[in-house]
Amino acid sequence: MVILVVTVMLVLLALGFPMMVPLAGAALALLFGFFAGLQPALLVQQMVGGVQPVVLTAVPMFILAADIMTKGHTANRLLDLVDTFVRHMRGGLPITTAASCTLFGAVSGSTQATVVAMGAPLRPRLLKAGYRDSFVMALIINSSDIALLIPPSIGMIIYGVVAGVSVGELFIAGIGPGLLVLALFSLYCWVAARRQDIPHEPRASWGDRLRALRSACLPLGFPVIVVGGIYSGYFSPTEAAAVSVLYALILEVAVFRAVRIADIPGIALSTGLITSVVFILVAAGAAFSWMISFAGIPDMVLGDFIQAAGDSPWLALAVICLAYFVGCMFVDPIVVILVLTPIFAPLIAASGLDPVHVGTLVVLQAAIGSATPPFGCDIFTAIAIFRRPYLDVIRGTPPFIAILALATVLLIAFPSIALFLPNLLY
């Protein structure tokens, strides 16, 4: 059965089909090949059931809010705020880049939106300051992936639905690892600036800082809405997403006037296209996950390992992280989460691991894989935005991948990095 599933998926991928076709095709091959007595309608039921959880409604709304803000002034105001406080430091401009990507990630929840919104204004400034282009592109790509950890994270929503874990707790748990990655990136930026002997910029006056803070006050309301609303009990994650869309519309249309009413249909169409791809993947992944679980493939593949690792949570976490990391190097993170989460569910249960801790580690691996060759999805976003060849874009990524691997080790060794806030708030 395992050979059949792998063969069907590889053949369909080699023929150029989008990922939802190999997922559905492998599920059908299993059904007709080994369980002919089952009705194919069961797979349709699983596909419909896969997109029924109410929390998935948050996905298109967060994508829509991110699209509105990317077209508006939110990104530039957040960038100006960070710049006034850190540009005088050694490596201040790349640190500004990492922090601005983190802030915009906390506003948008989308790695690709962050690459687009922050990459366009920051790359020319970094190049003009004397930083190597390979370093600049790698910094923007990897810093943008912090958006997968900082709420509102679409990756957290998908994992929460598939694994049956509270999305609100996952959102809160992602804050600590996200800030850890930002701190490690900032330290590396300081080292890189010293190595390249880049001079620092003049210190901003407190008047400039106060003006930038006033300008960014309203955009900073987004993380307050999402995190504060969920923590206080005013909103569920889905309701927070709806409020974010309304807030983005008020901000960009009525206050900043950067987006016109006439622009909204085009923005909504873009959101609809992205959402349709995500939901088709979720539906196909739900059918695939149910079919392999029914066939007993997770026990077949991991049965002996589950027994061996049952007493070693460290070993179980290491294997889980490695599997998700390798998978996200080749396939979209949403697909990897949909496919691997049901497979590793027995191992997580047998090892007694905290599902929220595991969820943050899984999403961290998705963040690493999104920027890792050969097929990290944000690499190709950067190629389109920066119009640079593939090899130029990936040349500077190894140090950042090493930093993210260090963050993974720290998160495994010290679970409280992720669990401190959820344990405190819940």
C-alpha cells in the first residue's frame, strides 16, 4: 500500500499536476486497489468535512486583510517606526528589516505578503548602504517567514484544524519562538555589518520617533486586535479575522486613503483565488489523511518507531521536526501539514508530547522550509519580486537556515519558550 501511494503521487507530480491532484489520486488508488467495497462517496464526504470547521473561515479573512494592507500604507508606517529606533545601531538597517517583517507578519499572517510589502522598499536601501545582494534577499525571505509564527498565522490555523488543537493557544504560543528568531536574526545582522564594515546611520531624534510612533499607532492595532481580543475572550480567532478585515478597510480606505473603493473588487478577487487553492488543498488533504488512516499506513510506517520512541520525547520531536523540515523543502507547507500530521498523530500521543508545543515546532519547520532550497515557496516569490536568478536568491540562505535550526534546538530543549504564555493565559 505504501509503495502504491508513493508511486501514484510521484508519477502525478512528475506529469506536472498541481498538488491537490496527487493527494486525491493517491486516495482513490488506495480505495480502488485495496478497499473496493468502500463507496467513493466516502472520500467526497471527507473532502467536504475537511473544509467545514468554522475556524477555517479565518483563512480567507486574514488573507483579505493582508491584501488590503499590502496595497496601502500600513507596511511603510511600520517600517518607519522601527527605523527611527534602531537605524543608528551597527547593522541597524538589516535589523530594521527583520523587525519590520516581524511586525508586518503580526499584521498580515502571510509570508508572501510580507516579502512583497517589505522587500520592495527595503532592498534598494540595503543595497545603497553597501550590503551584499545575496545577504539582503536572504534576510528579507527568512525574516518574512517569522509571519508563520507570529499570530495571525495561517499555518497555525491549518495545523490546529488538522491536529484538533486550539488555534487560540497556538497563536499565543507562536509569539515566544517568533521573538526568539527575531533576536537571533538581529544578532547575525550586527555581526554581518561588522564583517562588511558597514557604517551606521545617524541617530533619529526623539521628535522623529514620536512622529513615527503616532503614524504607526493605528497599524499597531492589528496585533492588539488579534492577540488581545483572543486572550481577553472578546473574540474567537475567526471573529478576530473578521474584525481585522473591517479594521483594514477603515484604515486604508477611510483614514489613510491609500486604497479606493474601486480597488476592493480586484483585491477581493486576488484573495478569492488564493483562498480557493488553500481550500482545495485542505479538502484533498482531508480525504488523503482519512484514507491512509483507514488503511493503517501510519502504524505500518511508524509502528516500530512509535514503540522505540515512546519513552523518548526528545527523539520523537527530533524525528517530527526533521520530517516536516524535509517535506517543506519540496512541497508547500500547507500540504506537508495536511499529509504528515495524521501520520505522526500516534507518535505524538504515545510520547505524551504537548500538542501546542509540537504545533509551534511544526510551524517553525514550515517557516524554515519555505525559505530553503530547492523548492521553498518564498524563494520563488522573491524571484518574482526582485527579478533575480534562482541561484542569486538562494546564495545567502545557509546562515539563516542554520540560525533557524538553532532556534529549533532551543525550542525542543526549552519548551517554555513556546508554552510560557499559553500556560499563563489559559
